[in-house]
Amino acid sequence: LTKQLGPPLIGLFAARAPLRYVQPTDVAPEKRKTRAITGIAEYVHLLGQDDGYVPTETHQEQQERKRRERKETFEAKLTERLKQYNPAEDPEVRGDPYKTLFVSRLAYSVTESDLRTVFEPYGAIDRIRLVNEKDTGKSRGYAFIVFEHERDMKTAYKETDGIKIKDRRICVDVERGRTVKNWKPRSLGGGLGGRHYTKPTRRIDTYSHAPSNYSRGPSGPAAGRYTSDRGTDRTGSSAPRGRSSDRNGRT
């Protein structure tokens, strides 16, 4: 093909002259020799095993450590208080435990006179003890009421649970410290209290738990307006769907 091209075109494809040789400035690879590398075994004893470095805590590790320390401190205090807890030897506890009513969730402004006014109609009261803080004298929100008769205590127990004293709903219970073995109050990890704010609510299927005579229609004055279901009269008659007898007998 090149024979058919003219001299000007053949000149375009001619090879160029070779590059000029330049003496290298670096040492030839076959003659190159670097500094010999020795081991560091003879210097290991100078490094030591511990340089005093103290690793820093992350924010999450710090929170977990503080939470763990608070839990350990609380458990230690709780164990110590459990050793000292003995209601049978408490000098402030007097009276028959089976005649004693425990009242909780009291407003801090409630006095013994207020409690006597509320509970005295249920029977004669022997003693009322409103528990206060030892250092400040502030009410702790619960009290013990000792009745003269056990039947009066039982009556008050049944009738006063959930009533309001100074716009605050109270809770009553029998005294369990001296009547129940190994009983612990709520402040020591036991008790039956709590408002169950975090307790999950259970969904109840009304129809699946309904009695056999339960009607799915509304109750009350409007119950008579809905007597048909899916075009069939529930009472047995064949009334068309959407037409039913009201409480006045009209269709």
C-alpha cells in the first residue's frame, strides 16, 4: 500500500531519530547500597511495659459508669436499711396491728385533725400517727390509724379506699409490717404501691369477652332503634335491611 503513496505522504510515516543518550546522575542499581538496618531488641528494655497512659472515657462509658455507681450505692444503702428495719421493735409503732389502717397518698397539708374528721364516723379511734420527716418535720404522705375495734377498721378499709381528702384521692390498706412475715415497705424495695404509669395497657376485645346475652347494639334509650343485623331482624321477623322498629313502634 505504501508503494502507491506519493513521496510527500510517505514522509509523514517516516520514523524519527532516536533520543540522545544522557548520562544518569544517580548510582546504577547494581552498584547501589543503602545503610544496613539493625534490630531493636537491645533497646526494648528502655521502653518499659507501662508508660502511664490513662485512656479517656467516651460519653456512653461515662454514663454507664455513673449509672453503675449509683446502683451500687443504692443497693448498699438498701441492704443497710433492711438490717435496721424491724417494725415490731419500733418505738413509734403502737397498738394492735389488726386494728390499724394504713392510709397513703395523702396531701402534704393533711393534718391528724383532718384524718380524725374523715375516719371517726366509721368507729372510735384510739390513735393516729401521721409520719413526718425526722429532720424537717415535713409530712411523708402516709399515716396509720388505730381503731378501738377491728370491725371498725374493716369497715373503714372497705368504705374509704379511693375517697378524696383535700382534693387528693387516697389509698388505704391494712398494716402489713407486723402481720405479714418478711414484709418490706416500698421504700425498701417491696410494697404494693405504685401508680403503674409505665404499665402497658392490655387491649380487651369487648365482643370476645361479652356474655351470651350481650347485644352489640347500643344500650340505653337508643337500644330499641337497632334491632336488625345484615338485613335480618334479630327478634326473628324478616324486616328488610335498614328498616327497623323504633322505641315508639314506628318503622
